[in-house]
Amino acid sequence: MEICRLPISASQRGKLISAGYTSLSSLSSISASYLAGELKVTESEALGILNVASHSHCGGSEMSSGKSSIIDGAQSAWDMFHEENSLMHITTSSADLDNILGGGIHCKEVTEIGGVPGIGKTQLGIQIAVNVQIPRDFGGLGGKAIYIDTEGSFMVERALQIAEACIEDMSEYNRFLRKDLQACEVRMQPKDILENIFYFRICSYTEQIALIDYLKKFISEHKDVKVVVVDSVTFHFRHDYEDMASRTRVLSEMASKLTNLARTFSLAVVILNQVTTKQTEGSYQLTLALGDSWSHTCTNRIVLYWNGNERYAHVDKSPSLRSASAAYSVTPRGIRNSSSSSKRIKMM
């Protein structure tokens, strides 16, 4: 069955054909988020097109040729493979850090980043909230960010510095490699980047629970949100919550809701965490807070640490990334590759 015979609006058919989709098979292995970007439509509209195409495909000639349909709600591993490959990543602005992360922060996954105070967790969170807005023409997602601040550590002046540096980097890229994209460079201003970060200040664990419950509705109304940063998930639950069994249940439910958000809306969730001490065989060592149960709730776990005067990130747990470490720096321009001239700079 061809696209021109799909029971969708004429404008939708026109957009599909203009984008190069002329047969149902060409729509069989792409995600709604990818199609939305290709057609310049909302994800809900793209999902509707894919659903119509899927039902038409199952009722068409492919059925008579011996192919069996998949039960509604199921997905083949092959489709999952293609969908994962089509998803883009959010760069950290450090090529070495992106390398051990498989290209950057993954969409449709929950990534936990933890470390000691002053290691750069908030700096990395702000960098991600800025970088998610890099336009698609420059290899970014062109999305918006939600920043949930539980500690009061978010600094808008620092976000402005990082936004200005991001635009300067894109200008350099534009000047040397993509001269045809000057209009894109001119349109994006630091003010635009700050306006696209939805900031929530949380002052108690009850507010945090309520906000996580509200996020699904908020993101449904702001489909272009592509990252949720929680800085940090730990703060109020370590200081105000005394019932440990209840805390574990609440945190597990919170993690489940964040995971569902990531998968439903094809966005990245980045959870910043603090460290605590853990007794092991008579000695104490630093470990990420909230215990062993929490450690299994996130897809990827990244530990930030000092090695002498140099900052390092280590992939501690991931189903798809190998265990590896990379050095990085926190500079006046944001997160960058490690260099001898920018080690352990005091930012704020």
C-alpha cells in the first residue's frame, strides 16, 4: 500500500511524500519523535500517522504474503534496534565524556549522575539543559528543558554564560563547516535559551512528589521538552524523611514515573545525586546516596570523582555502555575536555 492511499489528511500525505516516505515499509522502523522532526509536526500527530500506517500495513498485502501482525502494544526487537539507532543524544560539550556515554546523554533513558560536592554536577546539569536546545541542523535535538532544583544550586547567571558559549560554538561550526546555516545562527540568542528552560524550585519532598506527578500533564502540553534534569533527587529525602521503608517505596515509584516519562515522550531524564559513606568489610567508602534499591532504578549510573587535580567521570552501571572513565573540565564556558590550563577552576 502506498502513502497516497493512507486514510489521513491531504496535508499529512503531502508532508510524508515531500519527506521521501512513499510506502508503508518506509514508516515501519522509525519513531514518532524522529518522524515529527522530519515532517515538522507534533509528536502526537506523528504518532497518529504511524498508528494509521501500522493498521493499514497489517491489513494489506503483507498479511497475505505470510507475515503475521504483532499484537497491539508489542514491539519486535528489530524495530527496537532501529528506533534506538534513530534516537539522538544530548552532547555534554566534552567529546571525551560523550565518547564513554555512547554519544552523549541518551533519550528514552534515565541517567543518574552523582559525585562529591564541587565536582561539577550542577554545572553538567545546566550544560545539558542548554545543549538540548542545539538545533537539529547542528546535530542537536532542538528541544526544551525542565530543570527541577531542590537545593537552590541553579544559577541563572551561570546558565547565561553557558548559553553564550554554546551559541559561540555553533557560530564557529557555522563559519567553518555549515555556511548555508547562517540564518539559524542569527535567530538563536542567549535569551531564547534561557526562556526554553522551565525552572521549578522545590522546597520539600512533598512538593517533589507532587511535581513528578504533574510532569506528565506539563510535558503533554509542551511536546518539545526533551530533557528533565532533577538537581538533586536526594536532598529532601535525606534530611526530612525518617521512615526508610516508606522512603524506598516513594523513591521507587518516583523513579518508575520518570522512566515512563522518558519512554513515553522520547526524552532524557538526568538525575543528579549526592554521595554518602558505606561500611564495607570494616572500612568506609564513598558511594552514591539512597541505597542499593535506588541504584537499580536508573538505566545508566555515572560517578564523578577527583583524581588528583583532575575531574573524571566513570560509567558505573549501564546495560549498553561498557565500563569506562574519561577526564573532563569545568571551565568558564561550561563542560569541556580536560586540559592542563583548566584543571580545578573555582567557578562560583
